[in-house]
Amino acid sequence: MEKILEVKDLHISFHTFSGEVQAIRGVNFDLHKGETLAIVGESGSGKSVTSKAIMHLLPESNSEIKQGQILFEGKDLAKLSDKAMQKIRGKDISMIFQDPMTSLNPTMKVGRQIIEPIMKHQKLSKGAAKKRAIEILDLVGIPNPEVRFEQYPHQFSGGMRQRVVIAIALACNPKVLIADEPTTALDVTIQAQILELMKALQKKIDTSIIFITHDLGVVANVADRVAVMYGGKIVEVGTVDEVFYNPQHPYTWGLISSMPTLDTEDEELYAIPGTPPDLLHPPKGDAFAPRNRYAMKIDLEKQPPMFKVSDTHYAATWLLHPEAPKVEPPEAVQKRKRQFLGLKEGN
Amino acid sequence: MAKYVTQRIIYMIITLFLIASFTFFLMKIIPGTPFTKADKLSETQLAIMKEKYGLDDPVPVQYANYMMNLVKGDLGVSFQFDNVGVTEIIVKSFGPSAQLGFQAIIFGTIFGIILGVLAALKQNTWVDYGSTFIAVLGKSIPSFVFAGLMQYYLGVKLGWFPVAFWRGPEYTILPTIALAMFPLATAARFVRTEMIEVLESDYIVLAKAKGASWFDIAFKHALRNALIPVVTVLGPLVVSLMTGSLVIEKIFGIPGIGEQFVKSIQVNDYPVIMGTTLLFAALFVVVILIVDLLYGVIDPRIRLAGGKK
């Protein structure tokens, strides 16, 4: 499949008073044309930083791309000037943010906020841009778009505002859409509506989506492929089926075990013990080792490379090394795998 | 909207009535008489004078008379100048003060906002420090020091501007700058603080993500959201500038109302004290109404009853 975006060996640090925080420590991933790649991980794992780095939205004063490339249509975005990035942002790559209550300008009419990128990037006249904006408002499911066009954000509900944010992001038919936890701040019924909308729109305008979330339920719903991030690195990547039903990294096992299922009853929900690594002093070995009950001696000494599981499935854990002892994943993970295989045979 | 404004105007009239009453009685407590050479007047002469101006009546009667005339729009006659109406004095001296104050607030606010925006955009660079320096100077150095320095360097030494008096537009330049330093400094500091906060908000990140240029981000997205507190602070400042500065008027030889007011208190010129106080109070309530209406213009979320469709 054709690659539209390639992130290669990305390292990002933040300079703080207490020292250099190595937030991203060698991230690699590809985004294929028309697919949805979900990046999952807990808070502080670096998923938002990665997405903001692609957009050049990290604070200039204290962040630094130490090394690596972000290749988009042959250009290395990591080396582009801010001026050149302005032409790409909102046009080729756009972004949806987490909190729709704060991401719209409260003193500007919604319509103007939508026509702004259209007029800038597509060089349309105000009238033509307005026509396009009303079309998009209609497309994202906002009733009475002509009336809504003239209103201010405070006249919209949370779900409707997120639709407006999506309309802004899609206004110029971007090739890549980065959605940074777009449903986290919404209640569950609205979440489902927004996810459905995004899926439908993706088909319509043929865009690739990077979907950042910590909600595995959402991942299963929207993604084609999943990248699991931990401690500033991608620890496992594969198709949704591979990561959900045949996970290899103990961190992914932990994530999946901590997800409730329909037959979870009174038992307490599983939680991964311990806390995320301190990236001010990143560990020498596998960052997950201190929380990993399957950790081996080498996990503490050397970082595991990406081991190939299948053509699309890779995981960074020493357990996949040919000399590693055979370890059975936790029961919850095995159960899912059995159910999945059973479903497949049933077909 | 119309209903809201009408309601506010009614409150304003009540406020002015209360201020007029309060000032009237306060003024009567000030010791002394309006007659400057009272000690040289004989008892009979004094009595005649008092009778002429109605000062021999009991205070409540004087109050009632004054308020009756006030309702008719008659502010009375000044004691200092023979038979000159208070309205006439106010109109004559308010003109220059209002013009100066207006020019100063416009000049100060515009430059203050520009300075504040630049400081916020270039935080912790020489632009920011320079702007802070100017703001600190403007706030801490009294206006008469600026006035004197400008008169000496720009007026006398370089001869660019006339040094004093009130004879035409070019005569307003130096006093305007001297008066503008304070609002300029105030606006610069408030705009900088607010802008820095606004520039960190989510909708600014979204504006960046749309590909907006820094100019659009600063002036189309951020500034309007940063203006609310600035309007709150600058509103009352408009009144204090427009009602004249005794010091600046003295230094530049401007026949303004600031000087008039102080003089009228010194000589117990009751009608002029009342007239100017009422003018200042009226200006103040009107400005507060304008500020409240401006909030709605700037921020649609505080648009008042009737503004919402």
C-alpha cells in the first residue's frame, strides 16, 4: 500500500528546569493511504507529542526535535520552516483536538472560523468559501447550516462543536487528518455519533487518519492498524485483529486485560501495577520492565528491537527472541484469542 | 437591547440625582464663604451679597431651589466672575480638556495595544523587555516630568512643536503625548498579560493548525479575546483624562476644566463646583454604560438581553 506519511527514528526532547525530558525516543511508523492508524497509550506515553510534532505545534521555546524525519510527500516536515508549514497545516494535514468546548474561538462566528482555511489555502472568494463552508456544515450533520453559519460557538452544544471542529479540519480535503483524542471530552452517546461521522467522512473524502486515543474500545471501532506507545516508543504495531487477539508485548497484554468485556461480572478490573517511566532519566533497558511480571534480566539492560511477528505485526519485547523462554499471555488475553478464532471458524 | 439601555438611563438619572444631593450638602460643610474679600466687607454688605445669591436661606431651601433650577437645566451663575453662567464656563473650559483627553486616550490605547501584542508575541526577547521598560516608565514617571522634558527637548531645543498655549492642532501634540503615557503603559501591561494567556488557549492552537499566519493569529484571533480586561481598566481612565489634568493644563497654559474645578473649590464658588461635579459624574456613568455595551460587542457571550436571536 502507498505510504503517505512516514515517521523515522523520531526523537523529541523538552528542556525543563530539572533537565531534558526525552518524551519521544525513536518512534517509527508509516501511515498508508486511506487507512486509520490508531496510536494508543497511557498519558505521558508520547502519543500527543508525536502528533503535535508532525504539525509543528509543539511549543517553540522548550521543545526540540533531536533527530529523525517526518516524511510527507517527499518532504521532511521536521526540517521545514514555520512559514512553509503554514501552507501544509489545514490544507494537507489537519487536526482535530480533544476538547470541543475550548477549541473554537469564542468571539468569532463559527462560519468565519470555517471559511478562514478555505480562503487561505484554496484562494476562494468569500462568497464561494461560504458556500463551501455551508456544504461542509451540512456534511458533518449540523442542521440549518445557513443559520448556524452566523452563530457563535457558545450557541452550540459540545457534540455540535466537535462537528464544527471536524468541519474546519476537513474544509480543505486534507490528505492526513490527525485526531487527538477527539471523543474523550464527549459523553458516550455523542462519542458514538462522532466516531460514525468520522468513519463516514473518511470514505467520502478519502483521507488517512491518525487516531490518538487511550480508549481501546474506540480503537476497535475505528482503526485499521494500531500502534501501542509506551515511554516514548512504539512497543507494538499491527492490524487491529493482530493487536487485539494476538498481542505480543506484555504492556499490550496489560492494556487488553484491563479492558472490561460483556461477561466481566463482579471481579475487580485488572490494572497494570506501577507508574509510567520517568523520561527525565529514561531507563537503560525496556521502559516497561519494572512493571512487567515477565521481565527478564536482559530487559533491564538492553532495549529490545522490533521483532517481526508477521508482515504487518511487530513488537518490541525480548520475549520474542528465539532464545527467550516460552511465556503464556494472561488468561484474559488468551480468552479473547479463543473467542476470536472461534468466531473466525464460525464464519 | 433598547429596553436595557432605557433602563440603564433611568438608573443613571437616579445616580446623578443622588450625587448632586450628596455633593450639595458636602459642599456646604466646607468652611468659608464665596466672597474672597469677605473680611473687608461690612456686615450690611455681606448680608446684601448673601441675599443676592440666596445664601441667607436655610440650607434645605437652598437645596430645593438649586434642584428646581437644575431640573430646568439652569446651573446658576458663577460667584467668581460677574454674571457669567456656569454652563458657559463649563462649555468654554471643557472643550480643550475633552479634546486633549480624547486624543490622549486614543493615542495611548492604540500604541499601548500594539506594544502589548508585540511583547506577548515576542515574549522574553528584547521586544518584550523594551515594551516593559516603556510601560514602567509610563506608569512610574509623573506626567509633568514628561511634559517638562518634551517642552525642553522637542519644543525649545529642536523647535519641532510649540512649547505651550492653546492656539491650534499643533499645540495639542505635546500635552497629548504627556497625558497618553499613563493609558499607554496601562494598556500595554494588560494586553501583554492577557495576550500571553490567550495565546496558550486551545483555539489558538486550532488556528495554528488551520495554517493561519502569526498576524492573523495575533490580531484576528487573540486580540479580541484579550481586550475585555483592557476595556474595564481604560473606561474609567477615559473620564479622568477628559475631565482635565490640572498639572498638564498649568504646564502647557491650556484653559481647561481641570484648573477651573480646583479654583472653584478654593474660592467656594458653589455653582461651579456643583456644575463641574455633575459634568464629571454624568461623563462617568455614560462611560460605564458604553463600557458595558462594548463588552457585548467584543464578546458575544456577554451580549445583553435582546441581543440574542
